[in-house]
Amino acid sequence: MPILDWGRSYTRDTLTSDMVAAVIVTIMLIPQSLAYALLAGLPPEMGLYASILPLIAYAIFGTSRALSVGPVAVASLMTAAAVGNLALQGTAEYIAAAIVLAFLSGLILLAMGVLRLGFLANFLSHPVIAGFITASGILIAASQMKHILGVQASGHNLVEILHALVIQIPNASLWTLLIGGSSMAFLFWVRKGLKPALLSLGLPPRLAEILAKAGPVAAVAVTTLVVALFGLNEAGVAIVGEVPSGLPPLTVPQFDADVWSSLFVSALLISVIGFVESVSVAQTLAAKRRQRIVPDQELIGLGASNVASAISGGYPVTGGFSRSVVNFDAGAETPAAGAYTAIGIAVAALFLTPLIFFLPKATLAATIVVAVLSLVDLSILKRTWIYSRADFTAVAATIVLTLGFGVEIGVLAGVILSIALHLYKTSRPHIAEVGLVPGTEHFRNILRHKVLTDPRVLTIRIDESLYFANARYLEDYVLDRVVGDSALRHVIIMCSAVNEIDMSALESLEAINHRLDSMGIRLHLSEVKGPVMDRLQRSDFLEELTGKVFLSQHGAVEEVVALCDTPPEDPKATAAQ
């Protein structure tokens, strides 16, 4: 329980810093919670519920001093996609399924934490995550345009959503469009222009920061007041309506085997993506203060947060990028800032919900659109195209499939494609024929440097671990290279970049050794790493090896060349050759 570490040194100054950060994040989180619940197709109060107990659970079990946990855009979109396959929005079954999804995500994360399986998130490469988040941001923004226009439109992918919107444009509500459009324009300006404007008026930087973060609250307050005063809800402006007041109810997730099995894959994807996003943000912020986080403990913290969300009527949560950055910039020093934020949200749930009866859904949609468009980064396509065509393929496929077939298909395809590309690249490892750089003991690629070589000795360097996917490739490379080279007497494989040799690769090395031996060529190894050598010593390979294992490549070449230069009348040398 990390709380026992930072709790021992908690001071009054730390309390003040955490409280100030909590105030700023609470102001930001109230409209976000309502908006993200709307995005997930859930009642707005569930967004508030998902922002109370989860924050307290993370404060107890999480290791990041700045991460702010709660509803986020991508998890909300994935919740809507997963639960929408089981029940209709607005039904009790839909709400129950969302709660089950949070509970399942929590259990998966806890299990991964206990078993120390945080490394599994590495199967989601950064380009795939970037592509997925970019595509999700576009999908989310498009899905919210129906609320901006005041029309009924739905779809599981970008094509369906845009087609439905185009058909419904003639039915758009002018008042809704005015409210949504003006809110969006105001929020875009708030992000860039409000703080400098306040500073120019002479306000202190901290106050200007708080007021700038309160921009969404101002949009909510003004548009709610306008709708209430002019009765615009009767003119077709959709409003939030009655939101129950009170603290989150204690709930028991539905234990239905069919529901659990239907949601398991979605829960796994939400868990892994949420974990990757959270850890990336947490590590970035921790590095700025020379702190560290424990990824496996983060799994437990996020798992506990999702279980807490499920038993308090919420839905899946994870660490939010924008909220965490605000929390960090506002001076949060410990996870207690999240607990204080939870208290602020609880107060809002108790006393402020009657005030949002006339809150237009268009304003919440505008809040979502402005928030998610900051996640869209199409420059990743250009960067990956220039640097790595394989990564570009993974990013482009993830974006296209997410937009064309939905979030789950997109991320699954991204993961599968990343693994497939990794297997393809490592199945054809870079193998360089190397020679001695004059005047040194270094060996470099003969195609890149002017080096010294001996026609009787072939020295190659393998720049990859050897395993089942590339074992035959090495075998074919060596045999193709030596066939027809009558002067060749020795082959040295430089293993400085080989971190592992699995059983398939060992069998290939044995085959290479036997084939070379039948040609009168000896096989040697050099610079074999300790762990690799330990495993080789547990096999019969070293006993059957026709050559030797050398500590250094330079020593190997010197000794082998000396053997080649020994006069043939020396019977020992003749036998050795």
C-alpha cells in the first residue's frame, strides 16, 4: 500500500498544495464527468459516481503522485461500443452491463498486477497506441456532432456516423446548433487565449490558471442559464434533465455468465489500453520530479479503482492525460490530491445536481469535442513513414480499421499487426559480414567500412537473438555463403548482439556445425553472453562444436588466422586444419 510510504512524510505544506490542485481538478472534472458519461451512453450521474470512490482507491494503492483517475474519452467510447452490443442505451440492462464491464476490468487489472504481467502491455507498440487514440478522437468528435446539431444519428464507425449526420442535417435544430457551436468556439478560445488575457489584466498566475481551467464550468453555467430563462428546451434543445442527488449507491455487479463472457474481451482491451495510457502519463510526470512509479503496482491501483467504480454505480476508469497534467501543474504532491478531488465531486453530487437540470447536451458534446481533438495527432503518419515503413503500416492500418470497423476491431488489428511485423522483422535478422578496422580491435560491416579480411576466414555478426522464427534464416545464410568458396577454412559467428538462443535455433546451429564439418570447415563462436553460454553448456552442442568459443572476436580471428598460417608440415597444425 503505497499510501504508507508518502503518508509518513505528509506535512501541512503538502496538504495545502494538494488541496489547491484538488480544487482546480474538481472544477475541470465536474463537466468532464458528465460529458464522458454521455459519450458512454450512460446517465450523467454515473460520470460523477465514477469520479469519487475510484480516486480514493487509487490514492491508497497507486504509486504516481500526479495521476488523476476517472472517466476518459477513449474508455467511454469503448464502453459504449462494448455495452451497445448487449443492450439498448437508456435501459437498466445497459447500465448493469457497464457496471459489469468496470468490475471485469478491475479484476483483470488486479490479476495482472498480482502476477506481475505489466509487460504484456508492451505488445501494444507506441505507434499503434498513437494511431488508435487518433482514430478514437476522430470517432468521438464525429459521434458528438449529433448533439451539436440536435439530431438523431448513430453508427459504429465513421462511415455510418457521417452518413447518418448528412441525412439528418435538414432536421438540425437552430437553437441547439447555436448553443453547441458557440460553446465549442468559446472552449477552443479558453484553451489558448483565456489565461494570457487574464494575465494581461494583472491577475496572479495561479488565479489565472484556476479561472482558465474553469472555462468548461463557465460554458455549462451560461448555457444552462440561457436555456432555463428562455425555455429553449421547449424549442427542441435537448437537456440533461433530472439528475439524482446524493452519494453513489453501493451496487453489486450482475453475475451472469453470458454477460461476463460477452464483455471479457472488451474488458481486457479497455484494461490494457487504459494501463498503457496511464503508465505513459504517470512515468512522464514522475520523471519531471525525479520520482518513479511501479508499473505492476499501478495495475493494482487501477484495478482497485475500477472495482471501486463498479461497486459505486460507475463504469470503467483510467488515468486521464489532461486531468493528470493539470493536477501536476497545479502542484499536487501526493495521491491525496485525488482523494480531495473525490470529496469535491461528492459535494457536487450531493448539492449541485439540481442546478444542471437545464444543462444542454450540446454543451457537454462541445466539451467532449474540444477535449478529444487535442488527442488527434495525424503527424504520426508522416513521422512513421519517414522513420519506419513497418511502423507506418501498423499506424495506418490501426487508424483505418478503427475508423472503418470500430474501436475493438481497430485495436485488435493493431496488436496483431504489430506482433506480425515484429515476427517478420526478427525472422529476417540483419547479418553482417565483418572485418577488422585497421589499427584497432573493432570489427565492422565490410559493406560500410574499410576493413581487413582473410579469404580463409568468414566472420559474421548476427544482430538479433536466435529463436524459432529466424533459425532457418541463419542456417540458409551461412550455407549459401560458404558453398563454392574453396578457400574458406573457418567460420566465426560473432554473438555480441545475441541475447537468447532457443531450442529451434540450437538445432539450427547443430545443423550448421555438421554441414560445415562435412565441407572441412570449422565453426567457432565469439563474444557469447553469460546467460546464453549457461544454456549452451546444458546441451551437447559445445562438445560437438568443431571449433572453439572465444571471449572476443579479435582473439578469435587472431588464433584462427594463426592456425591457417601454420606450415602444413606441422602434423598438429595439419590435424587442426
